[in-house]
Amino acid sequence: MKLLRRLHRDERGAVSLETVLLIGAIALPILIYMLKFGWPRIRNVFTGGADTLERETEAVMGTGSSEH
């Protein structure tokens, strides 16, 4: 019984847990917003960059098609 009382009074991890929950409460809506609205723009930037890189590589190599 003493062990249970001592565990119940121990608050060493409470501040850390509160901090993690607060950070999660702030970060989760930001992450959801970024995935919903920002992801299409981010995907277009990377896709466009990959296409440009592929075209420039083909131009340097002197081939019209990519051979793997």
C-alpha cells in the first residue's frame, strides 16, 4: 500500500508528459494542414525538378530517350 501511495505522489514525469501533449496539440493541426493543402504544391515542385533533371541529363548525354 505504501508503494502505491508513493507512486501516486511521484510527479517527476508529469511536466515532461504535459510538454509532449502540448507540442502534439500544436504540431498535429499544422501537420494535417500541410498534408491537406501543402502537399500538392510540394509534390509539384519535386516532380517538376525531377523532370527538369531528367531532360538536362538526356541533353548532356546526347540521347533522346532514357535507357536503363
